[in-house]
Amino acid sequence: MHKIDIDLVEMTMDVMKYTIDRISSTQHKIGQPQKAEELKALVGETITKKGVGGEYAFNLWKKHLAKANVPIDHPRHLAFVPAAPTRAAIMFDLVTSASSIHGAYWMEGAGGIFCENEAMKWMVSLTGLPKGAFGVFTSGGTAANLSAIVTAREHWRENEAFKGEKGLIITSIGAHSSIKAMAKVADVDILLVDTEDVMHGKDLQDTIDNLTTHQRRRLFAIVATGGTTNAGIIDDLEGIATICEKENLWFHIDAAYGGGALMADSVRPLFKGIERADSITIDPHKWMFSPYDCGAVIYKNPELAKQAHSQQGSYLDIFKDEGAHGFNPTDYQIQLTRRVRGLPLWFSLATHGTDRYKEAVERGIELAQIAGKMIAENPNVELVRTPSLSCVLFRRIGWKPEDYTHWTYQNHKKGFALVTPTKWKTGNTFETVSRFCFINPDTTENDIKMILDSMV
Ligand SMILES: *Cc1c(COP(=O)(O)O)cnc(C)c1O
């Protein structure tokens, strides 16, 4: 059906033209979301018995629907954690789709999984974890964090003494929202150390010492952050590692955003202690320039992940035949059928070399330093704290929360920039401030200047 009914050549040309235009454009617009009803009014019925035709549907996409997105790779998109996938990675994302690879088992996906594993070896080498450590690509940081914590919990509950217990984990309020979300999914309780700044070993030890006997019995893991999403703060990984070893707790590090910075010599020492983790989350779709979606979870002892996640079923036995032997990504995380989503990363790394990656990450850190300086020299604004990794928190002197909202909205409406407010907690107060997060190495100093100048 789909193989014969369309003019394949024409559609291929259309798609390639669009793709090339899109990824080579430096001036693409920041789009505007629209209500579903508005979009419906623009495009009408598209799913019909006979189909509306590829050319027609593609035109609807170009004319209306593409414009209702806010592309995350725009150089003045500095909100949330933006992205800047390489052209090589995007092109190979097309190859990944065209190759129809089922990436769960080596038997079906050997070639693709081999490439993923080459990229993964490099990622593992960045962490400094001991020999034997390895990981898999996941749909994102949330899935990686969940896979890690389920592994930790299953390992803990292997001990008969803890069989019926509900687990407990400790993290800080600086941790990403997905930690709470995955604790809910895994049905474990979560305790938050009350700091949005660095979680020090001492804060953690105090929290542990204050647990009730029953809570202490239920505690099985600590989650530290290697680059908080809000402010780029790296917890005291060394101090926390020592406590986890002493207290016999699983040590998970969520470096979904910050993991890319392991490449950067300028900040690598801040991650000291990461090599002592039991599991680490890194999102290549954040600071490793991969297209969505591509996260990763790395384990010091992958065998434990396999015990937790390996699926059994008579329909799956064939994959365990001789000749199909190899690494099965499904065994190490929560997903069975999976895209070989590490393949675009592999191609891009192979194309450019890891030095270029390192330079691009260093540039993001440099942009944060430059922005910090500009803010210090501009009388209208001031830094909330020293920039960390590629995050900059700053306030517009005299602004109320609604001023930030209005400014964000105006800039977005003009298609000029997306810079959103956030909150920063000191003591018991939450202050509304503004925030930059730099990922795209093509963001310029002038982009930053123009954004700051718009804060009038
Ligand atoms: C983005 C982020 C996540 C969630 O990752 P997704 O890929 O969005 O699922 C988790 N932790 C941190 C620190 C993050 O920055």
C-alpha cells in the first residue's frame, strides 16, 4: 500500500528539500502554539477514507502546522534545556527510520546496536566508571532515572529482610521533577534535602541521621544531581559517594542535562566522585547534540539491571538462540521494542570526532560566562548566583513576577526569543527570576545582548 500508491521519487525530493532547508536555515522563526480548534479550522479533515494525498498533507504541514511549533534549536531559545542536534545526527535519524530496525535484541538489530554501543563506550569513558560498567539508550532522562531506580530497588529487595518493605530514597529539592515522578511509578517514598544549592555530604548525613529506625531500614538509594536543570548546580558527588559506601546505599546520579559537561576540561573536576556511582543518567538529546528522543542510563554493574529488567516470554525465546548472541538493550531498561535511538549519535560522533563535541560544550559554558559578565556590567540586571555549567540566573532590578511573564510573552510573540522566568529558592522564599540555558554553540554574544537590551 504505502510502498506502491505514492510517487516515491517526488515525495522523497519534497521531504529532502524540506529537511535540507530546515537544517541549514539560520533564520528559522520561533513559532507560536495555537489552540487545537484553530489548527483544525486551518487544515480541516486530514484522516479520511481515501486520504488527502501526500502533497496536500505536506503543504498543510509547511503552511500551518510547522509554524505552531517552537523549535528548540533556535539560537535565542534559551528556555528550559534547549537543544541543537547536529545535521549529521538529524540526517542519520532519517536513515534510522528508513532501516526499520527493532532495537531490543542483538538478533534483529546487531548492526545498529553495535553502533550504539560504540557511542556508549565513549559515554561510559567520560564518567570514569570502572571496567565492566555499561549502559543503554532510553527515550529520555525520565525513563533512564526510572530504569535505574527500579534496578536499585530490585537489588535491595533481593535481601529477604526487605521483601515486604516500601523503599525510600533521598534527593534534594534541586532534583528534576522526573525523580518525584519516577518515585511514584516505582512506588517508593522520597525525602527531600531542603536545598536548591549544592547538596553536600554533610546535609545528606544529617538527613540520614534524623531518620526513624523504620525509615532508615527502608532507605535504599540516594539520587544526586550532576547539573541541576534550573541552575546547573552539581551536588557534592564525592562526599555523597562516601556516605553511600559507608551506609550501603545505591548511588544514582542524574546528569541528564549536565552529563555533556563531562567532556569539558574547564568543569570536569566539579564532577569528581561520579566514577563511584552505581548508575548515571545522561541525555544525549540535551548536551550531546542528538535529536529527540535519546536519553541513556549507565550502570556500574549492568548485571543487576538485567536481573531487574530482562523480560521473559515464550515468544521471546527464539532471540536467545545461538548465533543471536550479543548485547540486548531491552534487558537493561523498561522498554522492549525500541528504536536504535543511539544510532544518530554514533554517526555524528563518527563524522565530527569527539574534539568537536568538546568544543561545542565548552562554548555553551563560555556563553554562560559571557552572559554573566554582561549582566554584571548592565545596571538594569544582576546575577542571582554565579553562572554554573551553562545556566545563568539573573533578576531585572525592580521587576515583579508579572513583568517577567509579560516580557517573555512579548519576545515570543515577536518571534524574537524564548527566555522564560523561573523561581529560585533562598531560605523560605521563592523569587521569580529569569534564566538562560545555553546549549546551541551558534548562539552569539549579540543574541545575549539583544535579549538583555529588551528588558526595559
Ligand atoms: C531534562 C531532565 C530530566 C528529564 O529528562 P527527559 O529526557 O525530559 O525525560 C531529568 N533530569 C534532569 C536533571 C533533567 O535536566
